[in-house]
Amino acid sequence: MAKTGIVELLQAGLKAEAMRQQATANNVANIQTPGYRRLDVQFEKLLAKAIESGGEVDAEEIEPLLYHPMNTAVNPNGNDVNLENEIGEMVKNSLRYKAFVRLMNKKIGQMEQAMNDR
């Protein structure tokens, strides 16, 4: 098991948010498709569980997973995509992605500073 540091955790977060943005775009594109069930990404619970374990975190433990939540109301045509909800998810996703980018930039700045101080 390879130890996962802060950079790897941030990379996993960026990957999860990119995957979630793609899933949400796919949901919107299929809003009229009969029988289509919305997609989402499971990441936050996996990350929390890995961090709470207190030991070394394996990168595979925090690999984002694409899944069908099956927890939203289904329309008469069997589709469960709600445009307002998807737009809300896009906004939240954008904010999370920006937060991960800012944290990554800060970490890279710290590493650059440490190298320059030598």
C-alpha cells in the first residue's frame, strides 16, 4: 500500500469533481430520455472514511465511483432528472473544484518556497 499525501488527496478531489461535472452534464443531456436514471459520483464518504481510519491512506480507497443514486422522484416516463437540481449540483461542483484548485496551488507554492529556501 502506497502512502497517499495531501497532493494525492487533492488530485483525487479534482478527479472526482471533474467526473461529477461530466456526470451532471450527461444527466442534463438525457433529461428527456425515457427510463434514464441520473448519475452521480461517490467520493466524499470514501475520503472521510479513509481519513478517519487514522492510518496510511491508500489512493485506491479514495477512487471516485460513478453510480445511480436512485433517490430522486421518477417522472411518468421513468426518468429521474430534475433540471433545477442538476443546475444546483453544477454550482456546488464548481465551488468544490475551485476549492481543490486553490488548495493545490497553495501546496505547490509551499513546495516551491521550500525548494527556494535551500
